[in-house]
Amino acid sequence: MGTELHGHTKTVLCLSTAENGEIFSGGEQGELCLWSADGIFISKHTYQGDDDITSVICSQLHPNQLYAAAGTRILTLDKRQLSDPVCAFTFNEEEINELVLSTKEEYLAACDDSGSIKIINLFDRHIHRTLKKHSNICAALTFHPKRPSTLFSGGYDSKLIQWDYSRGRSVCIVEMADFGIHGGESNAYLINPPFVHCLAADSTGQYLACGIESALVQLFHINKRNPEHLVTLCGHTEGVSQVHFPRGKLNHLVSGGNDGKILIWDLEAIHQAGATCNGVSNGESSNLHLLPSNVANLPLATIDHGAKVNWLTSLSSNEDVRIIVADTLDRVILYPYPS
């Protein structure tokens, strides 16, 4: 069972955790809440205008600093005085979908509904680059954790793009339609377009996970020049809205979907089993079972959350790992990590 955190009055849209374990949650109509690592409510602030807080990200290098996307604005905030933004960036022309910080926090990237990506230099507070290659909404971003100047983006044009943002150019474009389920029954894997909803890179810089509208998670190896597709993970029955590599759980991936399911994937076990989504396995695995549609499924554990997942992240303290989830309601839920 999860622990519910209450403080919002509207739907919670996004989450982020600080280095000290504090939890920030952003929601509809400008609501931002702060919680302790133990889930104790600390404060709530509502920012001017009716803009939703669609993304929030905490600095891991500067303990008091965070950024929040409110419509087309990016608010720079100090947690000691959250009511008054330090400054606001207004470089994006349409609603921002996600904010991400580079590893050394020199740059902040923001993607929006126009398909544009704005790279902001945080030292001089000026625009560094504008990247535009997506022909539809750009929904997700992640920086490569080990390779300076490399950024990945995903959008509703069903493309994953690798960027060299220092030069302002795309290096590689991957079509999501090239991977996944082909033939067989008519189900979510076949009839839903392969829009990219979310991206996550693991801290080692080896894996990139892409959550897809066609209920799949596409996993890539990013230790080479261009993304190399490794495996398609099939376990959700509706669009995958969130993917996350939890701290303190090496080779684990967490995915959340519109089906209200949260799945834990053991990537090392999947590689050892040699399983693919056509049900073929090169080895034995006690975790291997088939969905009714005869699609191989290898989750380590499943949490029946019961509502569409808007955002998920995690907290790690010593060996205690918790999954934090925002959904379509005015709450945040903390789950113990499945054993």
C-alpha cells in the first residue's frame, strides 16, 4: 500500500526530488507543493495566472534552487522564498512540456508544444541554442549523463532525436515505428501511434528508455555514437507515460502507464533471459510469462496504482528506495520499492 500526501487542490502533473530528499510537486493552475523526505507537508504556493506547472526540476548542485515550467515561462525559484521567483525565462512560445538540467547544470533545456527545444545558459541567463527538428509536439528530453553536449528528445512525430546541442544540430533520428510489434492481433501495440511520451537515461550513461503511446518501452544502448536498440519491453496495455531509472537500484527501470500500472523491470535479468517481444527466449527465466496476446513480458514486479500516471520519480536513502507517483487526482503517493 502507498502513503498518500495531500496538499494540492487540483491534479498533480509533475514531481522532482532534491538531493536532501525533499519532494516538490507541481499541479494545475499554478500550484507547487513542498514535502519533506518523510512525506510531511511543508508549504504550498500558487503562482500568478492560470498556467499549470507542467514540469519541475531540483538542482542537485545548489540545494536551494529549482526551476518550474508554468505555461511558456520558466520560473527560477529559491526554496527558502518560494513565493517570489528569482527570475523568469520567457524564451518558449508555446506550453512547455519538460525541463531538464545538464549534468554540470550549466544548461537548462525546455521543450514545448511547437516542437522546439530551448537551451538556456544558466550562467548568463541567455538563450544558447534553439533546436527545431520535430514536426509535432516535443514531449520529452534528457541529457546524456556522461557525454557533454549530447541531448535526446522525443515527440509526437514518433521520433527520437540525438542532438549535439553545442553545435545546434541533430546527429541521429530514430523512427519509433521501426521497432516493436508487427503482425498478430489488433491491440494497443498495433493500433496506437508510437508517439514518444517520455525519456530517461540511467546514471551510468548506458541505457536510454523511451515510453511510447503504443504501450511499449523501447530500450536503447547509448554508450556508442548513435542509439543502438536493445529490446522492446511489453507489459502495459495503454500508452507509457513515464519511465524512470531509480537511484539505488542498478539496472532497474520503472515505467508507468495510462493503464494505471507501474512496472519494475530488471534489465540484467532480461538480457540474461534473451527475451524479445515475440515470445522467443534464448534462456530460462522464472519471470518469463505471456500476456493474453502472446507477447513476452518480463516485469520484476507490478504495482496496481489504478489511475493514469502523470509523473513518477524515486527517493533513495541508504537501502530504502521509494517510488513517488502523481496521477489524475490531487494527491502524491509514496510506494515502498517492491522486494
